[in-house]
Amino acid sequence: MKTIFKIAMLSSLLIGAYGYSEADVSAQPTDSYVTLSELIENAEEYDGKTILFKGEAIGDPLKRGDHTWVNVSDGNNSAVGVYRTSSQASEISTYGAYENKGDILVITGTFHEACFEHGGDLDIHADSVQIDKAGYRMADPWSYKQLMAALFLAAAAGSLLVFALYSVRCYNSEKSGKDA
Ligand SMILES: [Zn+2]
């Protein structure tokens, strides 16, 4: 039974990790918002321009004097550093993590392909930041679908184990039958 438990645990972890990477920010695309991949692919074109970007505040904010860096993800497994005043940043109540869904922010700011001020990194200097949707603590980070998938995998692993044990027993009894 220990093996079944281990397999079930492993499946759960894998499914959990996959589930987390699937943010639902990109589920509602709006033409006026530029995505992170669009910014990266057309970095030269957007460099120095004012852009409208929407995404989830994730990770931990990094305070630097009167400004704070906030990582914002647009849901495609990547994030961009957004430089903003600390008072703007203090309005964010929830940052995305495994157990949290972060605040969804709408940022108007200047995009920098290689920011001169910040060591040549790609970043966004925010002019205004609005909280589009407040984040929340996920009471149950497991969705029904994930739970069902984990149970199915655990059941499949269990069946395989039972079949293996049964085969070994048949083989042994056959062998002992021949020996007698
Ligand atoms: Zn910068």
C-alpha cells in the first residue's frame, strides 16, 4: 500500500504544479492590452512607448527606496518587472503564490527594452496602476478536475500493483506445483 500512496502523492504533486502554471489571466484577451510575448517579440517597436498591460501580481515585491518592483505575469508562465512608486505598490493586497491568486492589475506605463536606469533589463515603468480584480486565498487549490485525475491515476497505479502481485503469486504457485 505504501507504493500506491507514494505514486498517488507524486501524481498529485505533478498535477498540482501543472494546475498552478495555468493562470486564467489570459482567458479574457482584450485588443488594447499588449501581452508580454508581444512586448518581447516586438521589443524595439514598443521601446519607450506608453503601453497598457494587464496581469497578475506575483511573487514578492522588492522595495528600492521610494519605489517598488512588482512582478506581473500575464498568465503565460512569464513575468515582467514593473517599477512603480511604493505608495502605488502598497495598494496591492494579494500577491500570487501557490495558495494565493494575486491581484489583477491594469498598468499604464512606459516599456523599456533595455532600461538604462536599471542595468539594461527589460521593464515597465508604471504611470498608473489600477486593481482590476482583487486576489484571494485559494481555500481549496484543488479543482474538481485535478482531484478526479489524481484519483484516477491512483486507482490505475493500484490496479497495476494488484495485477503485478497476482502475477507473481500465480508464477510462484505454478513453480511450487512443478517442484512437488
Ligand atoms: Zn527601469
